[in-house]
Amino acid sequence: MKLLGLIDRDDVSEKKNAGKIRLIDLIFPPHYDFYGMLCDQAEITAKGVQVLLDWLKTDDLSDPQTLVVIEEEADKMRYAMEGKLLEAFVTPFDRQDIYSISRQMDYILNYSLSTALEMRAFGVRTDEAIVKMTETLNEGTTILAAAIDKMRFDKKAAESMIQEIRKREREIESMYIESMKHIFAINDPINVLKKREIYHHLKDAGRTLGITVDILHRIILGID
């Protein structure tokens, strides 16, 4: 009975301490470096697109395992940031924009991985259009990562990169249209369908890059 009493007192003490911790959390809510988290995600997004480009240039349709790992790592980063968004009392800019830009960067990697996986599954070899669209996407995501890195301390420098990123989006769209024009002239419907699927993933990645930079521009304009 004496031992039970000690356990009961310990349990009450733990509950009191837990209550104090919760009160402290309310008075002094946790602060998170959302700038840093977005920088990290932008960098891994650019890295993933570079890995896709390197994989394409081997043209051996090998298992794109490195890209799979990068995409999974980026997912973990995004999920962790979403959890911190729920906990954070204040954010450096609109939390919906933080969520949205993170989600759009994730889509870019998703489309990149789908490109590699479906090329391998469908037996689609690398061609000039695929490489050029990926090179342009790579340029765009590299500039995007640099702009996100700069927006915290030099928003003018970050804003100056916006048009360069949009230019890459437009170039990918133009390449897609031109590439589709060429493959529709091929008398091989199955090959046309396969190539169209791959081209469309890269077009979608470019379109998502455009959505991402629009959100980034809104964030930059709202920074005091």
C-alpha cells in the first residue's frame, strides 16, 4: 500500500509538470526556421532534377534508385515542415503560402520521378526533346533554389530571378508543343502514346515550376 501511494504521488507530480510544460508552450510558443526549411526543400528539388538529367544522359533505362531516395527524403522534409506549421504560433509569412510552395516543389519531384519510372516501364529511350525539357527544368529549379535562399536577406535579388524562372516555364511549354508536333507525324501510334506520356510529365513539371514561382513572388512582395 505504501508503494502504491508513492506511485500515485509520482503520477500526480508528472501530471502537474506536464501541465506546466503546456502552459510554458502557450506563453513561449516554439519558433521554427521556415526560411531554412524551404531552402533545404528547394535545394533537394533541384538536386532531384539534376539526378534525373544525369540518368537520362546514361540512356540505359536502369533503375532510378537515387531519384527514388531523393524523392522520399523530400517527402519527409515536407511532412516535418507541415507538422511544424501546425505547432508554430507565428510564421515569417503567410502559412498557407509556406504550405503551398512546399507542396508545389514536391510536385516537381513527383513528375521528375514519374518521368524516369515510366520511361523504364514503357521502354522509352531518351531523345533530344526529353533532354532539352529536363535541362530547362533543371535551370529553372536551380534558379528557384537560389531565389528562395536570397529572399530572406535580399528580396530585390530574389525578385530579379522571378522572370528567369518564368522564362524556363515558357520554354518547356514551347518545347512540349514542338515535340508533340513531331511525334504526331510518326506512323507508330503506340510509340506516340508512350512518348506523349513522358513529354506530358515534363510539361507538368514546368507548369508546376510556374505555379511555384508565382507563390514565391507573392511571398517576396509581402515581406517587409
